[in-house]
Amino acid sequence: MEGLLVLNGGEEFQPGNEPQDELLVEAAGSGPAFVVPTAAARQHPEMAVANAVRWFGRLGLQVRELPVLKRGDAQSERLALEAEQGTFFYLVGGDPGLVVQVLKDSRVWAAMVRAWTESGAALAGSSAGAMAMAGYSLVMARWPHHDVRRAKPALGLVPDVAVLPHYERFGRRWADSEIEDRPSDLVLLGLDEKTAAVWDGGGWTAHGAGAVTVGGAAFRSGAQVRGLPHPRPQQAAR
């Protein structure tokens, strides 16, 4: 029983995100609701948590921190047990590489995936959080060549996809960049800020202020998004 999955393009916890975040609040169960500040671990994670608490409180959901900031936290049995009881998880923006480094093949990430698949917990990520949940994350191939990228394996919940957040501002440059050893099945998912691709168990839908872009096709709020693979939790949790 997969829960709601939201991949947001950035500028989370601000006005304009109501369409997708109200869906998340509605989908959240009666158990603990967590904000996961891993991506902001080097950039004032307490501020990201405070912003999430304030924002979702306005929408009627009380959230609290799941303090996973380093690899030891992600391997904590205590935090994994907490995560198993969760009915809502939101991975904030920040450093996508850090999210994968900390969470990949960890007890806490496996517990979050189980809560999503087995208990119907709502699961969301914005910007770096959304990038990390995809199959790949586009990283710089060689310093200082910003125009050359490589597809580095990420958490793999949405396989074969690389998320390009902040698409209307600078994500388009990533789409146009050279990708070394590009996987043949790679799908580029462009997400404008305050805009999300939402999986409801049967298909993907665009929500929010901007557009969701797949293969050059732009989908506006309410439209069914074509060209995105289904989530594959078995691959993500292994």
C-alpha cells in the first residue's frame, strides 16, 4: 500500500507550495510526522526544521525533526524504529550528494521506505531531497567543467530518473549539458520551484505554480505527467 510521493522543485515551506503540500497533509496518517534535514546538515539544519514546523503547522500538521545528519544517525536502530512508526516524511533541500552519502543502504532509509510501502506513509523531497530519491543525481564530472555532468547513482526510489530542480532558473542548463557515460534509459525530470510531480499509486500528476518537464514536454498543474517510470521501492530499500 504505497503512500503519496511528492518530488518538489525547490523553495519549499513557502507560499505557492499549497497544492502539493495540502495533498501531503491530507495523506499523512495519525502517527509521527517527520521533517528530515539531512541535506541541510552543513547549512543550519535547525532553520530548515523550524521552517517546516511553521509551514506545516499553518496547514494543520504538526511535524518534528528526524535528526539524521550523519551516517551514524542513519544507522541508528533507535531512529530506524522511530521512522518505522512515521506516517509523513519530508526531505528538505540543500546538498543532494550528502543525502545519498548519509542515507543510502542505511537502517533509517530502509525504515522510511517500509513505512511508505507497507503503511501508506506520505513521502516527499524538495530540491536536493527530490534529487536524492531518484535513480541518479547529476554531478559535476570534472572540476571546473560545469557544463559536463555524470549520472551518479542515488537512492533509487524512482529508477532511471535524474531530477533537475529549480528548472526555470538554472535546471535547464543541466538538461543541456553533456552527460558522460549517460545511461541509455535516463529520464530527465525538470521541476520548477514550488512545483511537484506527485505519485498517487496509479500515476504521476503535476501540481503547483510552475511546470513539470519530461522529455521536453511541459505539464502544468492538474495534468497527468507522461514519460516517468513508476517508483520501485524494492530497488531503493536493498
